[in-house]
Amino acid sequence: MEAHRYLSERRAKAPTIRSNAYDLKAYADWLEDNGLHWLHFPIRREDRCLDRFRGYLINSSNGVSAVPSRRMNAVVNFYKWAKAKGLIDKQLKMWEDQQVAVTFFNATGFQRTVGVWTTDLRIPHRKANVTTVEGGLWPLSVEDRDSLLNYLKRNASDQNTVLHAMFALGFFTGARIGSIRTIRIENLKNATPDPVDPGIMLVAAGPGTGIDTKYDVAGYLRFLRPVYNFIVEYAETNITRLERQAKAIKKNKSLVFLTKDGKPYSEGSINTAISDLRKALLKAGLTQFHDLKFHQSRATFGTELAREWMAYGDEVDAIDYVRDWLMHKNESTTWKYIKFLKKSKAARKANKAFVDQFLGPNFRGKEE
């Protein structure tokens, strides 16, 4: 009941509250499995529920996933709330406070470090040994992008047909899944040509349009004409979509993407669909998609767009253009794409030098 009250009082967006709920449920399940009460704080610290749960998270983690760190943080925040509400004795010492350094990028892309207060229950995690961009993800190669789209097209099914259209929008417009699943036919019909480049169609998104955007940023989704024509044709003529539309209630019929029951896609139904797709891809031998996330389509688009603009202009122009296409609230997010490309270019040169210098002519010959 305390957890329910905590969640109901949270001032956060629905996805954040949902994530907190999953984490608190996992903690509640663990307490039940171990026969512990959530206020079990004996004198011996190693016997306390929070310390034991922390140990459980660490032992069951692969060391790369951010879930244990996030889960522990969610649970600690719940306890802080409970103490503030007087549900826990204010004299009870459940952890030690400590200060840690946090690194971030400011609005102009410069790296900064600040000290923040946390607890000794925090679980640090090392990032995967790959260079990432937006959302902590790395882009797919153009070859893998095309391989994924071809797989979805060749292995036609109701679900794959929908995912093919969704991924096409992700890969070629850079739209977030939250925007894609809320696009309606009327949004497409009300699109206008870009005054600078008529080959681009502008679809208004954000508050008042019905298309969700992160942080409620107002702007336009940009569709290259072939992509725009493809998605309009899908919305109006695709048999799978029309069958799902027939099952939808009136207010949902114009949504471009509908589930098999004629309902709007939720975050959960999207995650389930992607999870099923990953399993199918692995079964087909496409192991490069073992950790596929839909958001990688956006990361792939942003990387390729930045690459093209840096080939024809300077970094400032590239940042402005990519920021507008991806509707970033802060330039610091766009900077990550530029840094990724510069770091990747430097890494390729360094790797070639390493091969030439240290691996000798036999290996160098094989590379060539």
C-alpha cells in the first residue's frame, strides 16, 4: 500500500512512473521470496533488507546492464519518500550518504563534471565497450539496416508488415517510437512541402497535433517524398492495416499503426513485438540483432544524416540540421552524434596504424 501511495504522489511522466512500478514490484517479489518485511533493519547491516537486495542485484547482474543500478535507485527513492512521510523512524540510519562525480555535456557540447550526493547503496555499472549515441545505443550499419528491413519484407506476416513500416519510419525519418505510434492519417494528409526543399514533407508534431514528442517539443517530422508516399500508401491500402482498422473504435480508426485487436500500440505492446522479433532474427541466424532496440533506428538515421552533412558543411551546420530533423530539445544531445563520428573516424585510423605497426606484413596482407 505504501508503494501504491508513493507512485500516486509521484510528479513524473507516465513512462517514468511505470518504470518505478516495475522496479518496486521486483523488490516486493524479492522480499516475499525471502520472507522479509520492507522495514527489516536489524543491527547487523549485512542482514538488512536493502543491503541484501543490493547484494542480490549485483550477484544476478552481468555487470553491464543498467537495470540493477536503476532498480536500486528506485527503491532508495521510495525509502526516502517513506521517511519524509513519517512511515519510517527518522532516526533509523538505512545507508551512508556519499558524494560522487557525474559527467555530462552542456548545451555547447563541452564536457563538465559536478559532484552530487548519493548513498553507499548505489550500484555503479560499467558501460558496454562500444561507442554509443542517443539513448546509450549504437547505430546499426547501413548493411544491417537493409538486412533487417529485407528480413521483415521477405518474412511477411501481420506483425512483420507493421514492424516493417514502423522501422522504415525510424530508419528514414528518425522519429521516436512514441511519435510513430501516435501518427494519424490526418497528420499525413495535412503535411506541407518544406519551403526550402520541396522534396521533404513536413508533418506537424507536438502539443495540439496528436503526435507525441519527447518533452512536448513542438516542430515537424520530416519525410523524404518516397518515405512519405510509402507510409501514406501503407495507411490507405495495406490489407493488414485495414483489417485492424475495421476492429478499432471510432476514435482510433485513423491511427496509422494498430494492434491485431484494433487498439493503439502501447509502450508494452511495442516492447513485446520487438522481443518476439529478436527471437525470430536469432533463429534465422541473424545474430547481429541479438540486442536489437527500436530506438537504434533513430540512432542509425541520426548518424547517417550527420555523416552526410559533415561531408558538405561544418560541424555547426551539421548540428543545426540534425537537431531540427530529430527534434532535439538540447544541442548537447545532437553533439553526441558529431562526437561519435569523429571518434569513429579517429578509431579507424588508429586501428589501421596498429595493424601496420604491430601485427606485421602477414596480418596486414590479410587486411588488404
